[in-house]
Amino acid sequence: MGLYVFYKNPQSKINLSFFLLTLSTTLLDFVGYNVGMARTYEIAYFWSIFYFTYHWGTLGQYLFVLAFTEQWSKVKSKINVVLVYFPAIIITILYVVSLAFYPNITATSNGWSLAQGKGLVPVLSDTLMSVWMFSLLVAMWVIVIKFYRTTFDPIKKIQVKYLLAGTILSLVIDSIQTVTWVFPEAVVPQTIVSGMTVFTAFVAVAIIKYDFLAINASTAADSIITTMTDAVFLLSSDFRIRLVNCAALRMVGQVREKMLGITIDSLVKLGPKKQLSRLLHKQLKQNDEVTDIEGVLLHDQLEEPIPVSLSASYITSSRGGVRGVVCIVRDISERKLQENRLKSSYDSLKRADKQIRSEIAKLQAILESVGEGLIVTDQFQKIAMINRGVSEILGWDEEKVLGESLYENFMLQTEKGEKYPTEERLTSSIQQGKALRLSLSDSVFIANKSGKLIPVTITTTPIKLEGKLIGTVTTFENITKDAAIDKAKSEFVSLAAHQLITPLTAILWNLESVRPETLPNEASKVEDPVSMAYNQATSMAALVNQFLNVSRIELGKLSISPEPIDMTAIVSSIVAEQQVIASQKKITIKMEFDKGLPKIQLDKVLIRVVVQNLVSNALKYSNNNGKVVISVTKTKQSVLLSVKDSGIGIPLAQQPQLFTKLFRAENVLTNGSEGNGLGLYLVKSIVSLMKGEISFSSIENEGTTFTVTIPLKGMKKQLGTRSLVEVHA
């Protein structure tokens, strides 16, 4: 068995040590048999000389244990030389000398037997041999137990159990034999089973049952290499191909016979004036292995070479000499293709980046040349960029404000330095991703670096990517001159209106006194030019009052006197006032009110102006036989006033201008409806004073719906010199 195992893999230390172990056991048993069965004393004496193989068998056991527990490096250690090999040689010499001068062969009923020798040398030889063998068995026992406790391999643990059992039994048997040898009268028959034999038997069982000895290395290598998907080339020390696997044959496109014996340089090319063999020889001298050498492999049937990556390492002998080189070659065509695509994409991105940078530079130049202030923020409303206009208008230092909150630095204020009423709406609009515009009529101010309030117009537009808010762009313009001109205009209009309203009032009183309706029956038959003059004067007075109302709001001279207002009563009274016009055009007015509507602190005149303008417009711009729906509903924090008509609607292109002062849509001008373009401007201004909102939806030739949001907290009292005038055109 030992010879068979050694033959299968002579390079394995375990196989070699097991072979020596079985050889020693076999020789010991053979010697014992020949001594016992010898016909003559001389033959028995001859074979007894070879009994020294007994302790050399124990040495084989020890070497086998070192090999199995992966401690073969300790075989040549100094401590083994001193404590193992040197005593073995001394004991062998003493044994041979004791047999030469002190023969101890005795005859028994079963044949010849080796007994305890007489004299100093035999006793010393036998004692030293027993102590030495006992020490080796103990050492083996310790090594095996220690290995069992440290190994994690479950198969190894099972194998160690067999070794441990064999070591223990061997120790017990050899101890018994040692004791019997100490007494001269004891004669041990040579047919008794030795401890070494028991140990070898246990190892043999482990071999047969668990096959734990090393298998033939070349057979294993062939099996592994054949099944590998990578191409494997086994090269000789001069880099000639000695063995290839199937993957290598497929990669090269040649038969095995043509490839064997040629150099690896004839297959793999690295580039001009570069040889793979020289590179491998140089790098393998410095390192145990070389990885990721890129080159091309020539295919026998393809015109284009195959890009490959190569790894290599030396194959060394047990003495450290170089036996050859193993090369693993991988096809990296797909990787190269991906790399080329990636490079192409990178080049495209590089060109796109260059183009984007150019566009950014142009945009930056444009933004810097714009006189208006421009602020760009991120999704968290942190300032990301400002242009030169911001620095000029507000005196901001770009380095100091970048990364700061827009809300904390760009605070909207009134002319009096108070928080602007719609600032919360501005914040809400930004968070909701809606655009917001505040014009000259909104009277918005921002404090510059020195604290001076500057009138501005503001436009805030969200920046969205795939529907998600990623930032905002806010532009604003210093309208100090425009505000001054507008204020002067308002003051002029106010002055002119005051100058006009006095004579108009006198004219109206005089015309009222001579109208046919106010004269006796005899005079009522007179032609009615006076009534026509009265109607025209009334319209003129209404226009003048509208101008007065606008100027009072714009100049900030308006007084506000809140009181609890019942919106149901306000709407009902105004509808009653407008019922004559509704009847003339055969328009149906429907009113819808939520139950339990709360009273709100509002200025009665202001809220009447809002409702009156919306209802009047709905009737004015509705067609005959139309329908107007007025509803008042309650939400959690506000009351919603809605006025819906079935009129001519507002052209889509002109809807953004609807609340502009003096604006009238084109379709209104063509159908001959009277108006001055101040009503909705006035309504929006009043709603802003309420800190409410007004919105609308309109489809041309189908109708319009206006919605006013009135906060439940109502309005605050404000002192002023004038109140609004209700206009009855």
C-alpha cells in the first residue's frame, strides 16, 4: 500500500513519509518473522541485526505526523537534528555493537526469540531506544492533539481522530513491550503486534475510508486545467508550450500538436520590439506572479488578433528550482469594446462639457450685462448665484451671500418698512413651484445694504427638472423713477378728480331739478335731452370716483374700519341692486351659501366694492338669457367667494394682463360693452389689503369664474384721510 501511494505522487511529503512508515513496519515484521522461523542460530542471529528498523519505523511515524499536520518545514530544524536524528544514529550504532558482542538470541518452543541483552551496552542500547521511542510517541501525540484543536477542516478532524487513536494504542503497546524488556527473565515473542504496526493500520484505514493523502499532482492539474474556461498554457523554463487546455485550443484555433513546442511569443504579441518571454522572465524574477499583462493573441483563422490579458507564475520543484511557467490568458475583446465605447462617450461628454462651458460663459456675460437684479437659488432656497445688478441695486457682496437663505436676505417690505402682506404667499408659491409676479401697483420695497427702502418689481420663476423643484430664478428691477412718476400721476389724477367732482356734482343737482320725471305733468311732455345729459354726467361722476378710489389706495391715504360682516347679507344686497340689469338681459342669478358662515372683520365699503365689481362684470359681459352663479363657502382658514358667468370670456393670450390698470380685453372692445379698466385693478388692490388672494379661470365664449380667498382673521384697522366711494354707474 505504501509503495502504491508513493508511486501515485512521489512529490508529496505525506505520501513519502507514509511510504517510509509502511516500509519500516513491513521490514520489522519481516525481520521478526525470519528471526522466529530461522532453522539455525546463525540465521536467527543474522536477521536479528536488522531489528534496528524498529526504531526507524517510529521515526517514520514522526515524519508522517509532521507532514500530515503541515509542519514539514520543521523536519530539518536544529531541535529535530539534536533530539531525533542524532539519537537515532547513536542508538543504531549501540544496537549493532550490542548484537556483535552480546548476542541475545534464545531458543523457544515456537522458534527463536530476541531477548534482553546481557551487559552494559545491550542494556544501555535497549534503554535509550525505549526512552527515545517513548518520547517520539508522546511528541506525536501532542502534535496531533494540537492540530486537532486548531484545524477548521471537518474531514481533517475525522482523520486526526484515526491518527490520535493509532498514536495512543501505539504508545500503550510499546510501553508494555518496554516494561517487559526491562526484566531479563521476560521473553517477548517476535510474533506480537508492535505499536508501529497498530499505528500504520489506523492510518491505512483513514487512507482507504477518507482518501486524505495527496493525490497525483499532475492528474489533479490536468483535471482542473481541462475544465477551466480561461485559456491555460503550461510553459517550460525556456517559455515553450508543453501543455494547453481546451479553452486555449478554441482561443487560438489550432490543434494541440501544432501548438506544443512553440514559444509563447509566437502566439501573444505585446507590441513593437516587445517580447512576452523577456517581460515574464524579468518580472517573475522580482515577483512570484505577474498579472494583467495586456496584448493580442494571433488566431489561426481570424484576420484580426484577439485582445487578451495574461497572468503568469513560476512552477517550482520541491527544492525551489524553476520547472516552468503557468500562463492564464483571458479574452478581453468585450472589455476592450466597452472601453472604446466608454472612451467615445467620454470624448462626447468632454465636447459637450466644453460646449456647455462656452454657453455658460455666454450666459454669464449676458446676465452680468443685464441691468436688473437676478438671484438663482437651489431647492432649499439657498442663494447659488447673483449677477452684478444685485450688487449695484442692493449693495450685496457675492462672496458673503452665496449659500445664505434667500428669505433672510431678500425680505419684502411695504413703503413703511413693514413686512409685506404677500411675502408668505411668495414663500408658499416658491415651495409649490409656482411663478409669482409683483408689479409696480403692488408697491413692494426691499432694503439695500444701508437700510434704504427701494421700490422694486419682482418675478420669481421655479426651476424644475422632471417635475421636481430644483431651484428658483428671481429677477427684480429698481423702479424708483417709475414709482415717483406713478406717484406724481396718481396725485395729479386725485387732484384732477377732486377738481372735477365739485362742478359735476353741481351739474347733477341742477339737472336733477329739471328732469321730466321731477316736473309737474304738464312739463313731462317736454323732449328729454336733460335726462340724457344727466345720465352722461352720472357716468362721468362714476369714472371720476373710480379714479379717486384708485388714487387713494395707491397713495396710501385709505382708512380701513373693520366690522363684523355677514357675507350672505352683502352678496344678497348687491344682487338686489343689480337685479334690474339682470332682468333687462334676462340673466338668471343663482346664489349658493354654506350653512353657518362666520362673520369676518372687514371694511364694509371695501368688501362691497369687491363684490359689486365682480357681480357687475358678470352681468355686463354675460350674453342675454345667460346665467350667473354666486357662491360663498367656508374652508379651514378662509371664506371663498366665487362668481361664475356664462359670458364672452377672456382671450387666453391677454389673461396675464387682466388685473393691470386701465386694461380691457379685445373682445370687450369689439362687443361695445362699457367700462374703464379700473374695476378689477381696484378689486385686486383691495384683496391684497385683506391679505387674501384672487384667481380666475376663463374660456373664451364660454364664461369666466373669479374666486376670492378671504382669510377668516379678517382685516386690521388702518388710519387714513379718505375712504372709498361706492360707484353706481
